[in-house]
Amino acid sequence: MRRVLKAVLSASFYIILFSILPSLSLWLLPPEFKSYVLLIKDYTSIDVQFMITVALVVGLILAGLSFAKNMTYEWSIMNLTVALFSEAVGFYISLFLLGLGNPQSMGLINIPINYGEGATATLNLRFIAILDIVIMAVSAAKSVVNFYYARKERPA
Amino acid sequence: MKRKASKILSAAIIVLYVSLLIVSSTSLFSISSTLVGSLERVEDVRFDSTMNPLTGVVDLAVRVPIRNRGIIEVNVSVAVKLVSADGTVVAEGSDSRRIGPGETEELLVVATFLRGTVDGADLSFECRAFFDLVGLSFSMRVETPTEGYPSP
């Protein structure tokens, strides 16, 4: 029962963070400001609505993975697979958000602006992307370490 | 053993997340505040030019006041490239300053060119923070007014 509760709470966290909060924040914006946010798409390549939709889908995937991780035993290969896949999905969404919708940019975002001739903005968040990679690597290492020792200490 | 290894990795993850939060929030806040603080004073940008009537050489000086309203030091640079009709760079100038939080500095860009040779200008503005690791830059091309400096 306690395991199920933990799994549900953990899954709810991802749903609230990625699926509910972004959509709610856009919905709660004053109408004039909301129209400005949606107008960004006309002047740049940034599509806020698309980013929110992707965050919503990724939030649901992460919630499912988190639920599955908490419902499986730490020594099971399924637990490790789900944990590593969860890290990969989390890494993808952070690169997606850092790249303002373009995860391949790896933190170096070139935004052509439809205003004036050849106007561009460049956002350099490479260092943050590198920190993100390190966090993913350490988190994956932690999952492997937990799995290794759980398997060793697994009751016969 | 498991607990120790797991605890060390958990602590490392927390430290990294906190670092990520600090770096991104302080840098992006300082950069955006500097940008907003400077745009608020865009009317204070001064263009001074002098022309030698005999040689036709024009000295152009652009003074851009930059105000850092952020919480960490930023490195701001402004560059101007004057280009001819065929896209050749006729003259260029740039300036950069490290500006502490709450400080205002004036960047001075000087360019010298022959009258009638300039058809446009590539302007760029760059603001970097946190040991220049995080940055935002803008660049755009503008057509230059030619009334003051007619072709010979």
C-alpha cells in the first residue's frame, strides 16, 4: 500500500510539473500578455504552444515511468531499465526547453527574427546544457549503483 | 557500502541541481535586466559624426549607455560594421566592458569611413554573464541614412 502511494505521489509530481503547470500558466496569463506570447511565433521560430504540448506529453511519459519504477523491485532489470529510460526522457525535455523547442541545438540557440534585415538573436546556454549532461550521467550512475547493490543484497 | 555510494551520488546530484539553478537564474536574470535597463535608455544612444570636407573622411562615434540592473557582473560588447552596397566591410568598430551590478557604463564605438561608400550597417550587441559562460547576443542590419553624406 505504501509502495502504491509513493508511486502515485511521484507520478503526480511529474504530471503537475510538466503537464498541468505550463498549460495552467498560459491559461492564467492576462489576455493581452497571452496574445504577445502567442505572437512570438510570428516573429521568431519559437512556438510556445508546441513547447507546452511537448511538455504535457513528456510529463505523462515521465509520470508513467516514475510509477513503473516505484512499483518494481530495485533489484529487477525492469527497475534499472525504467530508471535509465526516465533519465533519458528527462534529459530530452531539459534540452528541448533549453533549446526553446530545438533539442539538437544543445544549448546554443539561433533565433532568426522576422524584423529588419537579417536580424538574429543567439542564446548561449551551452554551460547549462553541459551541467545537464553531467546531472544525467551522475543520476544514471546512481541508478546502476543502486541496482548493483540491490541485486547483491537480494534475498534468495 | 551501497548506502555510502548511493549517498555520495545523491549529494552530488543535489549539488549539481543547486548549481544549475543558481547559474541559470543569476545569469539569465542579470542578462535580461541589463538588456531591459539598456533598452529603457535607448534614447540616450548618441551618434556624433564629423566630416573633413577636403578629404571626405567621416569619423563616426556611437555612445551606448549600458546599465546593469542584475545581481552579477556582465560583459557587454557592442560592434558596428559599416558595409558598402556590395556587402564589403568599409569600416568597423567595437567596444566591450565588464559592468558590475548596479553600475552604468558607456560603450564607445568609433568608425572612420569615406563619405558615400557606406550603404548599411551590421549592428551587434552581446551580453555575457557568469564568467562569460552564459550569453545572449543580437545582430541586425540597418540601412544607413545617406542625406548627410552624399556621394562625391
